[in-house]
Amino acid sequence: MTRILWISILLFVIIFMVASCKTQKGLKQDIGEADLKNSKDSVQENHFDLSDSLLEGEQGDASQKQTPGKGDAKSRTSAVADSSLKNYKYSWTDSENIPPVIIIVDDFGYATGSLLQSFANLPKEVAFAILPDLAHTQAAAQAAQNSGRDVLIHCPMEATISKTSPGKRYLKPGQDGETVRDMLDSFYAQMPMAIGLNNHMGSTATQNKDLMQTVLEHLRTKGLLFVDSVTIGNTAGYRLAQSVGMRPIKRDLFLDVPDNSDATIAARISDLGRFRGRVEPVIIITHCHNNAKLVALQKFLTQIQDMGVRLTSLSGWYGSGGVALGN
Ligand SMILES: [Zn+2]
């Protein structure tokens, strides 16, 4: 009887152990799947967060001031995504002042006659970004120099989705270093008064680290600034600048997106409030395509002047970089 009892207890223990083992294994599998699921989710989230944060960064790095934790998390995400891309940080103070504003007008090279002259009559702090290889490239460079303003080489670069080509010649991933440097030199030769370069289009090109590294290193040797137009959130341009020993400079706002209406101007004026306390200027890009854009820019300039916001120039803030104007 005692023997039967012992066998029963032994069997019970064995059954219990097997059952327990199975449960643990099942639990582990569940945890494993959950981990996998979580990691998949987090990868997706990170992807989303990365592109989202970078796109947000286009318009609103000012959000980092209000929510530093959020900003830190985003910086970490960027770092995880690619540790070679140095984080980009602005300096903030407790001031309620809106920082100075820098205006860059893109796409000169097409404009001529009275339209070009009207843009040349804008305050001299407003920079002209001039496309190379166009009929009125020289006229725009001359008009800019005559009016004592900064010139940027508006460098055509390959875009992801665009029906129009960036230009007759443009930078794109896969080009060897010599091709890239020769093209940059050729563009620079067309406007030797340029103090730097910003990208025209370039949603594909600026994402390519190898290409941007070559571009930035060459600009550095020439003493030229690089201003990232940020035509895509995932641009490597301004993030790589620091790692090659250059100042990272990037566009904060587009003035003429989505249109040239008073509502859009009012929205951009309102956007300026998000930069209160930032030390670095707010960099705003618009275009010289037509008179409506000129009028919108004039209205914007009048409004910021009324607000007491200072207009400054790229060379005034970041140094001339290249050949000094007027020399
Ligand atoms: Zn452009």
C-alpha cells in the first residue's frame, strides 16, 4: 500500500514537472513572440518616428525647447539609425526674443528684366541662390553683387520624385569624387563671388552619405558654407557637416509653401514664435519664380520689421566663407 502511495506521489511529481516545463516553454515562446512583435513594432515606430521627427525638424526644431525629453529621444533614434550622423543641436536661452531672420531666395537663373531687378531692390541682407548653367545665371550673379548681397550656388541635385530634371548637370549618388568636385568647381566658376552652396531639389542626393561627404569636404577646402535646403526630412547634409568640420546650417521654413497667400504669410509669422529664445537665426527660403512671390516676401519683410525682428545675412552671421563681397 505504502509502495503504491510512493509511486503515485512520484508519478504526480513527474506529471507536475512535465506540465510546469511545458508551461514555461509556452511562456517563453509567448515572450519571444511578444519580443519579436515589440521589436518589429519598435522598428516600424522608429522608422516612423525617424522620418516623422526629421520632417518635423524641417519646420519645428523649436519643439525641442518645450519638450526636451522628446527631443532627446528623437536624437537617440537618429543616433541609432546611423551613428556617424552627428546630432544637430541649437543653442537656447530663456529669452522670449525671436532670433534674427535670414532670407534666401532660390532658383535665380531664369529670372531676368524687371523681375530680377525688383528682387535686387530687396534689402541687401536677402541672399540670392543662383542656379548654374542657365541663360540668366550671370545676370543674377551680377545683380546680386551690384546690390551687395550674398550669393549661394544653388546646386542642382537628383530628386526622388520629380517630373522636371534638376538641371542640365546635377549631382547624384554613384558619381565618383572627381566628377562631383569638377562639377562643383564648374558651378563655382560661374559665380566666384559665392559664399556657399545650397541644394536645388536633391531629395535623393542629399540622403546619400557618400555623395554628401564628398560635397561637404570639397566645400570646406574651398571655404564655402553649406546650407541644407532640407527638401527631404532624411537629408544627411547638415548632419554630416559637423563631422567634416563644417557648421551645420539648414532651412527652418519655406515662405511660399503652399502658396503666396496672406494666410500663408500669417502662418509663417506665427511659426516664428516657435523659435523664441533660439540663438541661431531662423533660415527662411522662398523663390523668385514670379511677382506674386516677390510681393509675398515684401509683405513678410514689412511684418517682421514691425515686430522688431532683425533681418541678418548669411555672411553676417556665419562669416563670408568664400570670396568676400566687393573684393
Ligand atoms: Zn531650387
